[in-house]
Amino acid sequence: MEDSKSTGQVLNESVDRLLARKLLSIKQLSEGIDADMLESTLDKRIPKSEKTIEKTKVDDSGSKSTSAVA
């Protein structure tokens, strides 16, 4: 039996790798954005109450934890 991949399999793997890299980039970008940066970018004041961001983490077991980040 020959161990070769079809063109579709190779293409799917390439797309998966590209998406994984892009998703990581988006995640890193979103983690670096804070309320002060948004204020300066949008040229609009954000009320203090809206500056608190909640981060929800889900671990491998599926349990969730939420923490406030000022």
C-alpha cells in the first residue's frame, strides 16, 4: 500500500496550518488591546465602568473561571 496523500488532504492540512497561525495572531492582538488604546484610537472617552474586562478561561476539563481585568 502506498503512503501518499491526496491533493485534497494536502490542501486541507495547509489550510488548517494557515488558520492556526492566523487565529494565534488574532488572539495575541486581542490580548494587547485595552480600554486606553481604544480611547486613543476611537478618540472617544470610555466610562470607567466599561474599562473592566472580564476574561473567561476554560481549562482542559471544561470548567470555566472568570476574572476581572482592570
